Amino acid sequence: MKQAELKFFIDNPRIYSVVHEEGKDTTQEEIEEILKKQDHVRELKESIKANNGLIEHLFVKERTLEVVEGNRRLAAYRLLFQENPLKWSEVKCALLPSDLDESLMNSFLGEIHLKGKKPWSPYEKASFLHRRFRNDGVSVDDLKKEFNISKPAIEHSIAVIDLMEKHEEKETRRWSYYDEFKKSRKAKAICANVANFEDVIVKQIKLDEVGTAMEFRDKLRVICNSSSKNPVKNLVSEKCDFGDAFDEAERTGGDNRPLQRIKSFRRWLDDGHTKTAVRNASQKIRGELEYELHKIRAHVEKLLKTLG
């Protein structure tokens, strides 16, 4: 087909992520220019050129000429067309019938990118599952069967996109921050008890003042684990920013790893299952357990001396 006649498919998750950031009125020309600047598209261009054409054809809707699958390859072809219009004017396509059900088409896309060899980015996967659930009315149980993804993972992806839409987040690059925020059980508990905690965290994310996604995850954990209520209280009242709240939480034991590990070990020792397992241990194991416990006692005494 004449590649100039083909259109980028706005509902393709990769294109959707572009449109989501640029706005719903993004034109075909604007989408093309954005895609052409992507490193992967430029790499595809060289690969197509080296192979003297596409190895895998584009999938195109017969009625609208939208490229359901292969939008970045189309952008690469447009780059090649600029170099040699005669050689790269036509592209190999597989036409999808005009009466193809939209839900089946989305299922086909998911087969390729969620189960196949061309993985989408985490945001693209989540937005696809979210639209299948919210727009197509596909249940979580059916999505689980269709794509062999666990139910909690699907529900989490939907919840993260819901959170981004709730706060009108347009920057898809911030997906990881919302992902980490929704993963935190402590943050969820604080949100349930402290008004505006979610709003304040989202505001800090949007200000790009929370470091990388991994730094945000670690600092959020410290703030939520603080034995003092002040870090959260001061953050919500906007007496301090995210970084200051982290510093205060760190000072009050929110990130004291030795303390957390010793507490965890002490709780394990005190657990009834542990006591039962020790009581029922074989004679050989009992001897080894006694040896280890004497060693632990010696180390505890040393640590107590260290604390003065």
C-alpha cells in the first residue's frame, strides 16, 4: 500500500501514550514528528534499510487505513521516504476486515504485546489493560484468562492509571512514581487516615522534587515508617517539602535498618510457631539450635555494651 495513505492508530498504546501527553487534538503530522525523533524509530529505519524492506508487515484497518500494529515502523518508513521517495513509497500490509470487532482487535494487540515478543513499556501495558477494563467492559477475570496475567497485577495497573487520571497527570514518564505510591501499604494506610496525604504526594511528584522513582520509593517508605507523626503532619500542612519530611523521618528512626531488623528478629523469636518448631526439633537439630542461641546471646551482650 502507499504508505502516505496510512494513518497512525491513536488507540495503539504506544501512540496513545504520545497523544495522552500532547493532548486529544494531536494531529497525525504531530504524532509523526514525535515518533520520528525517537531513537528506536531511527534504529528501525536503519534495520529496514539494511533488510531492503520490512521483515514483518503492518496490520491496517481496511476501512480507515489506520495502522493497528506497526506505527513506529510506519514512522521509520516516512524517514526512508524522505531519502528516497521512489523506493520507499509503498509498504507491506495485512488488511484487517472492516467488520472486525473492536474488542477482538484489542485482544489481538494484547496477544502480541502482553504475551508475545514485542513488550510494551509498563505504562503502555497498564493503559491498555485499563482501557480494556474501563472502555471495553472486559472483566478482570477475563483479562486474567486472556493474557495470563495475575489478577492482583491487573487490578494494580488499573488502579495506577485511575490515580493518574484522577490527578490529571499527563506526563507518562511519571508512571513509575504513581506505581510505587500505589504499591506502598503504609502509604495506603496513611491515605485512609490523613486527609490530603495523597494530594500532597502527587503535588510533590508533579513538581519533580522527589528524585528518581527508586529514590521516591525509598524516601516514601522512611516517611511512612517514622515513629513520629511530625514528618507526615508537616508534609500535609506544607510546612516542609518531601525532602525535608524524609530528613525528619530519618532522624526519628524511620530508616534505622538495624532497629527494624532487630525488631523483626525479636518478633520472630517470640512467635508461637517458632517456639513450637524449636520444641519439636530432633535431637541433632536441638544441639545445633542451642549452639546458635548461645552465639546470639554473646552477640547481644556485645551490642548492649556498645550502646553503653
